[in-house]
Amino acid sequence: MSFHAMTRRGLFGGALLLGPLLRTGMATPPDPMLVTIRLSEAADKAHRAAGLLSAARMAGGVLSPEWRAHRIETARARCAARIALHGLTPTTREAAIALVRYTGDRVSHAHHTNANGARRAALRRLREVFARPGAYPLDRDAWVSVAASLAPVQPIPAD
């Protein structure tokens, strides 16, 4: 019978070899709601930037076919990201807060002529999402803060 004694050198060597494997194998996956919100924010930002650049690229009031195709692709990506987001239900407090913050940012980017309509649609959407089974419950105080964060944006005053 042979007995293998564990030495300090053997323990440190084993820890060095197995450490990265244990860290990656035991890491918890990110919350899909938070990942989808980040993707939706990136798609919204790309679509807004493409819209601002569209006005600068217009030559004689007409967009080039390449740029029009790019703008259509950013719109499709934004739509796909929002559909993926609407299919998820926030189950943690962090996901619920991130969803409310994302919705508030979307309302803040709404055109000032439709700020009230965007606010009402956002509140209706949030009510639907948080009424789903398994959704993180929001209490009355949280809804008051949601309504405050979705306050309509005032138009920029003319000089």
C-alpha cells in the first residue's frame, strides 16, 4: 500500500490548475432580463444615431440605398430586441428596477408632442409585465416612484 501525502507544493499546484476551472464552472449566469435590457438599450442607441445621421446624409432630400438599408436593419434589430424583452418577466428586484429605468429612458426620448401618450403606454406596459405570474412584486411606493420617473418631458423652449 502506498500512501501519498499531500504537501503544500502539491496543494498549491492543484489549486493553480483547478482554480480557473472551478471559477468558470461555478459562476452564476447573468440574469437574462438584464442582458436583454442592455441589448435593447444598445439597439435603441444605434437606431437613434442612424436617424440623426440620416438627416446629415440626405443629398437633395433622398437617402442613398445603402444608408436606407442600414437604417432598416437598425430598426429591425431594435424591434427584435424589444420583442425579446417583452417576452421576459422580471423575477428579481434588480431586473425590475432595470426594466423601470429602461422604460423611463424610452419615455424621455419620446418626441415632446407625444410625451403623454408615451408615458401612458409605458405605464400600461409595466402594469401588464408586473401582473404576470412570477413577476417581482412592486409595492405602491415603488409605483409612485415609477410614475415620477416616467414624467413627461417638457419641450425645449424657443429662444
